[in-house]
Amino acid sequence: MASKELRTISREEVAQHNKEGDLWVVIDSKVYDLTRFRNLHPGGSSVLMEEGVPGQDATEVFFSLHRYEVLERPQYKRLQVGVVQGEEPRNHRQFQQAIRVFMDEIVYPDAQARELDGKRPPNPSEIELHAMRMGPGKHLQGRTLMGGLVKPEEFDYFTSSSSRRSSRALKAKVLPEVLGGKKFICLAISEAFAGSDVFGLQTTATKTEDGKHWIITGTKKWITNGIFTVGCKTEVHVYSPTAGTAYVIFDNVKVPEGGGIFQLQHERWVMCCTSTRGQRSIVEECMKWANQRKAFGKPLNSLAVVRSKLAAMIARTESLQNWLENITYQMCNMSYREQANKLAGPIAFLKMTSTRSAQETATDAVQIFGGRGITQTGMGRHIEHYHRTVPFDALLGGAEDVLADLGVRQAMRNMPKDARL
């Protein structure tokens, strides 16, 4: 059956279809004819005739009650009759799907190959991934994001510290080449002497007499991307070839004045995103395996003990997803200064909870897959890799106990001094 051709319809024309026998609505710049569907609506026909729905843009009303995938179901997709003139549907779900395809089809296969040969992964400069990771801002102007899927001014994210805490001259010199994939950088904080305890760092920065430069002396350890970065002496100290981990030596390195202090909540938030996404992937693997694998003459998902593990995994992951989206919404509606003052603690708690949950999920996944869950090839290869590497996430951005203490201390700081029971 050939798909029907969708019309281009003006909003003025949509507004004319606002009666019970002639009912159109706009959802996400798509026009739907709900005339025949009205009496079949699961929530009753009356809600479709409420103010702001007939002949109007009902996007906000729809997404307050439904998930995006509802529109993708065949029985609802066929209700679409056109698209709004001059508008192309753009939403974070489409963007998410494009990113997922890019990660699954390009990044993941390359990462597996680089784990074996230890070579540097390519830079995804053609889609401006580095620039997008920094959040919205002036640095996106003139860039084509994800092949034009989203416009720079429409990019809904939050601004990271590196685009705000350096001098204009330094940003103009460094950022274009970094965002364009021509230069490589790394964040060097951890040392052999101190990790989460940043007050124990021993690397020093001494200003020159003319005040134009800093002289950096010291060492850094476990620095991701270090072996791919030029400008300092590096010695390879590998936990992952793809990560390019290095031992970095600063021997009286001269750097220009103009840098600044930054906060770590952006880095930790990104880690929470990757942790939650990783757990969703593991849950998906386990659900598929439990559906196809048989034990004791039955599919695994027919066993109560397996369903119990799946229930715990799903509950943890959905809780993290909800918490993550809650914090993300706040970040999108706060200035950078507000984020630093109000969200450092909640993000620290989320990071701690994410990594603890991930390790529980990894253990449960191995139990569901059995021997395949500890085998680097075959059906359980993703489970084996996740179970082997996920403890590392608990150390990035600060150990779990340190982050927990940070969250409590921030909560105590905002507590009224005269609070009593």
C-alpha cells in the first residue's frame, strides 16, 4: 500500500477545522485530522473539544499526557494529513534518534577497533559534536549541527564552564580549532597524590614577573585523552587504549595568562547521562535475552526470580532517567551561576546514585546471562564489557563517598541557622 502524500497546510486553514464534524489539530508542526477518531479517543471525545485544542496547536497538551512514540504507532500515524507551512518538525526525540544512530553505527564499531589497536579515535567534527557538548551559546553560531537537524539558536542545552571562564582572547585562539576537531585537549586534575581530594593537589602554577604567563610544574595521572594531546610530556598509563589515558608531566611549562576556575557539575552531569543510557542498554539486552533463552523447559522471563531481577533493573533505570530529566530541565532554565549555587549538590547525589545503580545492574545482568555474561565474545559480550568497565564510572568526577558528602554539605549550607524541630 503506497503511503499517502502529505499536504503543506497553513495554520489559518487548520483553524477553520474546529468543529465536532470537522476536527483538525497541530502536534509538533504536523497536522492531524481527528474527525473520525474523536469518538474512539481513549480519554473520551470531550477532551478533544476543550479550549485550545480544536483547530489549534495542541503540542503542549498532547505531550503533557503522551510519549512521542504514540504518534509513531500506525493507527495514529495514519491520521496525519499534512505539515504546517514553513515549519519542519524538530524535537529532541528526533535529535536523540539521530545521535543514537551515529553512536551505534559509527562510534561504537570504531571504539571496539581502537580498543584492539590502541590508535586515536577520529574526531566527529563534521557533525559538530564537540561544540554541542558545550551547550547553547555563541560558539554554535555559524555551525551546522548534526547535518542541519537542529539550528544553533534552537539548541536546548546548558552552557559549560569552559566557554565562560576564560579570556576572550584565549577562547578565540583555542576554541575554534578544538571544536573543529583540529586540536585535542584533556582535563588534567587527578594526581598520584590526590584524586577526589583536590585540596591535596601538588602541581603548582607560578606567575611570571611580567604577569603575562604562568609556569606550571607537577605531574598528573589517569588523564583521559592525554596521549593524544600535545604541549606536555606524556607517558602511557593505560586502562583503555581508546581513552588515551596518560601520565602527564609539566616541567616548567609556560602557558598564557587568561584561564580561569570552572565548576565540575557539567562534567558530572554528562557522566550521569552516559551512565543512565548505559543502564538502559543493559536492560534492553537482558529483556531480549530473557525472552529468547530457555531454561528448565521455559523462557527465562517465565521464571519469577528472573522477572524480579528485571523489575529491580528497570525500576533503578527509570528512577535515574526521571531524576536526570528533572535536573536537566532546571539547568535549561538557570544561569550558569545559579547552576553552580543550587545544583552542584543534587548533581553530586545523582552521580553517586547512578554509578551505584550501574554496578548493581551489571551484577544482575551477569546472573541473567550466566556464563555468557563473563565471555568477551558471543551473545553476552556487551554484558561482559559493561560488568568489567562500569566500576570505573564510580571514580570519574569524584568518588561516590566524596560526592555524597558534597551533596550533604551543600544542603547544610542552605539550611537556616535557626532551624529547629
